[in-house]
Amino acid sequence: MIPGLKCRATNPVTSEGNIGVFRQWAAFGTSRDGYYVQMFLWEGQNTFSYLSADETTADFVRWIFENGQAMTQVSPVTRYGNADYVRFKDGKVGRACIGFRRVGKPQRGGYDSLMGGILCAPTGKAIGEADISAFIDSAQ
């Protein structure tokens, strides 16, 4: 991962009915060479907790991305390994980006976790296939 990322975590939060318990973690920032990175993990904290993946990958990426409402030129979903990703343009800053979603193990009516990540190149640079695979592979 990139040194110097800012990190945030929530305390365990219960769902309605106090059965499901969840936590969220996020890390985000810009590397020395100008690439923006954002990682997100949402995890159930017991066997009663599950997360659904009903929304599209693009909608999930839009939800986790700080400039999600400004996403344009969203590509069709592509599968890489155990993750789905979309390419898009950050319409607010004008940079090329990718965003991915990976679901965890099946649990109850959904999954035990959802992971997502955003990688944006500096303005004027493209993101290649090797960059995408390295980014998704590094997200553990």
C-alpha cells in the first residue's frame, strides 16, 4: 500500500433489531507521483451479519468515491480475478480512474464483507491493464 494514507474506522454499529453488527474501514490519499488511492472495507462482525451486493458495481463505486456524483464515461463492468471493476472519468478533477468491488464469503442472505477501491491517475495520464491488476491484487 502507499505510505502516508489517511485512515478511518467506525466503531461496531448494529443494524435494526440489534442482530447484525458491522464495521467500516477506509484509507485514502495521494501518492508522491500523483495517483489518488482510496480503499474501503465493510465487514460483518458476527455470523448474523451480512451485506448485500444488490447495487451495480458502478453504483457501489459511486457510493464509496469522494467525487462519486461527478463520475462520467463509466465503462461496462469487467471481471478481474474475484473482483468487478469499472473505468470512469472523475468529472470534478478530470482524471482517469478505475473502481472495483470484491465480495467476501457468502453468509446468510449476502456476504460477510464488501471491499472496494478507487485508483485515479494524475490528470492527463491513463491507467493501463497492468496498473489495474496490480491495484486489485494488492488490495487484501
